[in-house]
Amino acid sequence: MDEMGVVLQVLPGYQLKLSFRNGSEAIVDMRHRIHAVRFGRLASPALFHAAKLEGSEVVWDDGNHCVRASINELLDSMQMD
């Protein structure tokens, strides 16, 4: 658990599981988002699976490419599904 009380787990099928200190969980389905310019680099399975938490952001960094998204951005994106 990070300092914000969030645990990140990368799931199969371009999904992220966010578990919060209060016991709630969110599954963020990124399958459609990896085809958009904003998250296109995440189509690389190696980069997607490199996800980690840094403060209030999920960061994908493989040493060559870096993509950052706030937890709030990812949660907000779930409302568009």
C-alpha cells in the first residue's frame, strides 16, 4: 500500500485494479484507451505491465517511454465506459 492508501495490481487484458484503504476497489479497463493517442504507448504489453504507483499517479515507465495518469483521471475515465 502506498502513502495514499492505494494498492495497484495489473490484471490481464489491459486492466488495472485499484484497492483503497476503505476497502473499495475499482477495475479500470484500458483495452479501448490504448488505441487513443493519450495512452497509445500502453499497447505494448511490456510497458503496460510496468505500471507502478508514484504518489497519486499511475506511472508506466520501461526506460524508453513514460506515461503518467492520475488516479482521479483513471477513475473518471471509468464513467465514460
